[in-house]
Amino acid sequence: MKFVVSQDLLQKKLLIVQKALSAKAQLPILATILIEAKEKNLILNTTDLEIGIQTQLAASIEKEGKTTIPARTFIELISSLPNEEIIIEEENGVLQIQSKKTKSSFQTMSADDFPKLYEEKGERVATVSAQEMKEDIQSVVFAATHDTQRPALSGVLVKREENGFLFVATDGYRLSLRHHTATSKEQSTVAVGLSWVIPARVFREITSLKEDVEEVGMYLSSATNQVIFELSETLLIGRTIEAEFPNYEKIIPSDFSTRAFIDREEMLKAVKLCAIFARESANIINLSLRKDKIIVSSQSPSVGENSVEVESELSGEENEIAFNARYLLEVLSNLEEKELWFEMTGPLNPGVFKIKDNLSFLHLIMPIRVQQ
């Protein structure tokens, strides 16, 4: 195998595939990058057996072939080289990297030992706007748990609706829901009502990828229970979760006794200030909803207390409720919209955040019981 490639372009692609590297790989082969030189492209593959990433870049291929290389050292080396063309050649199990003034060599492992990322792409479920999908997913995926011992809660429910898709995530203490309305350019051949639970990590990686693309293709393989997202030159591969997603609809309140208008940025600033004191008192933040304002407060017996007034317009009853500060910070930070509604019915019932004049989003948080 021998090829010539741009250091700058290779470095950018390595930053993408490193997201599927395991911090503590149990198998040595999982600590490597599978490199394949084929036709006019260089194909890079990584996996930690939970997710896999494949991306490609243009290169001048003199001799086709494939091999694996120790990932961390290789990435660090390439990022330290000057922005110029690099010659990479593999022969007899040794990979040599040569620039104008440097020459390095790596011991490789057999490419045959590297796990196959996927057998086939499967059925194309949909083609959706990349920008809209990232925004929709960003407002949902943070509510999923990182605890893989609760499989269904570590995933995002994706359900085909008549006009698009529904995304839902919950960790048992909060729930985020978003309807994605398909545009005329977006395509889907899947029957309305079908649903899958896809690992939240897959979606987190999609939102973090820096690929400049207009569309994302979503594929499902029923034979291998795999989901594949295609972003131009990059494929992100995961496995659907075979666990029943909770019946989320039964916990969503059907009405409310208090509704308050919230300027998201102003509320976020207030919560950040009160979170400083909340750290010393079980991370509790209190909201006092009044006719023309919301008083955001926290207190710690050993430190002190803090309160911030946020202008608001209230309809219905004045009310009190307490939440975990982190939950408030995350919902307010992961939305783009400026104007929100906050709805509630008593201090022991869930609080609900909605986008003003937009029914596509809902975020529910379970309250904390506070002794008076």
C-alpha cells in the first residue's frame, strides 16, 4: 500500500474517526485505525463495538491496500506535522510516514482482525435536512441517560409520523420531545407508526460532527439491527436498542393551572447565578411564579442564599416549584429559541417547558419536594 495525502485534510478526518475510539480498549485491534487505500480515496475506520465511524478523503493512490495503525500515536503524529503532502507506505507489516523533513514508522496489525463495521446499509429510512436534524436532536438527546444499564433510557425513540418524525428521550426524571416536520425535499419510505430506539450516543456524535453537509441519510438494516447515518463522506454506524421504550405519553400533563412567559436567555443567566449556591444544597433551585416576574432562588445553610428576579407574564395561579439546577441549565442551554412558555400545576407535579407559539417541542422535568 502506498499513497500521498494532504496533512491538513488527513488531520481533519482523523478528528472525526477518533470519536469512535475506546478510551480503554479491551482488544488491541480496537485501539487502531483501519486504513484502506482504494481507487482515488483513503478510507478510515474506527470502532469501539458500540459505534463505528467510517470516513473517506481524496488521496493519490500509487498502490492499493489496507492495514491498521495504532490510533492515538498516529493521530498525535499527524497533528504535529506541517501542512504539506505526506507519503505513507506499508510493507511487510511496517507503515512508514514521510514528510519533507521527517520519517516515522509504525508496527501494524492485520486488517483481517479489524471488526467489520457493517454488512450493508440496509433500507433508506429518510433523507433529512442536516441543520434541522442537528437542531432537533440537540434539543432532545441531552435528556437520555448515560447509564447503559437502562438500555431503553439510554436511547432516543424515533417514530415515523405522517408529516415527519418524532424524537423522544428520557432518563426517568425528565423528558424531551420534538416533532421534526419533513420538507418537500426530504424523503421517507417508511410506514407511519413504525419506531426504533437508537443509542443516544449515536445522535450525540452526529451533533458534534463538523461535516459541512446539507442532508443526512438514515438507513436501517433489519438483518443486523444496525442504523447508519450518512453525512456526505462520513458514515456513523450504531445498533438499534432492543428494549421497550417507556410509555411517555401518560406522564405528559393534559392541562395546567399556571403558565408563565420566559425569556430563555434571561432565565438561563438567573439559573446560572443561583446554581452557584445550589451546589451546596443538593443542587436545588426554587422558582416562585408571580404575576409579573419569576423569582429564581437557592440557598445553602453553610454558604448563604441568592435570588434573581426575571420579568415574566403569568396567566393562572401564582405558584412555587423546585428543580434540580442541572436539569434547568441543560434544557435552557440546548434550545435555540428565545421565547418559551413554562407550565405547571402545583409544586409536586411536573413542570413543562414549551416553545412559544410552536407545538413541535416539549420538555418535562419532575420537581423536587422541598420541606417548608
